[in-house]
Amino acid sequence: MKPPVYVIDTCALIALINQENGSDVVSDLLKNAEMGKVSVKIHAVNLCEIYYDCLRRNGTKIADALLKTVKTMPMEIVDHIKVNLLKKVGKIKATEKVSLADAFAVGLAIVSKAHLVTSDHHEIEPLERKGVVNVLWFR
């Protein structure tokens, strides 16, 4: 049997990096991924959000170091857009009030049959209520 799959969105990884409230949930997921109990993914678009935010705040050296650290974490960085993901993200963006990066996280969770790990109640809660995506709230 395949292990459960979780897709981490931008705010989940930022919470982990900054050791914010709820980051223990994300940390536990990554520990379980390291043991092969779960599979964890993030889309490159969401990782790009983290990189450019860090770049703006801290400069290239720190942003590059952060990216290097993230790449060592036990999660798959999905850096491609297959047609089924492209269509899912496009439909979500066209029909829902979410950012493009959030549409990628939601779309990846859907096509991966995964839970989306987020704390973005404002944008994601309506999608969860509609049954669009399964969510693991970390705060």
C-alpha cells in the first residue's frame, strides 16, 4: 500500500522555516516522510514564492542558502506541469478566489490524491467546504 501523500503550500513551509505556531505539524510530516510513512510534495511555484520573499527581505546569499536547505528536505519538489495539472490549476484559478500559487498547491493536492497542508483559511476553507480539496490544517 502506498503511503499517504501531503502537499505543502507556501505558508506551511514558511511556518516551518520561521518556527511559527503549528510548525510542529509540518516538521512531523517531514520526519514521517524521512521514515517512508508518508510522501510530501511541494510545487516549484510555491517554492518560488518562498524564495522571492526571502530574497526581498534578506538578499541573495540567504535566499540561496534557504533554497539549498529546502532541497535537502524529504519532500518531492514538483517542477513540471503536466497537462492534467495545468488544466486543474487553470480551472481552480478561473472559478475560485485564490492566488495562482495557491491554485498550484490545491491542483497538485487534487491530482496527487493528497491532503493540502496549509493555514490559509481565507482562501482554502471555501474550497474544503465545497469538497474541492482535502486539507490538513496546521493552525
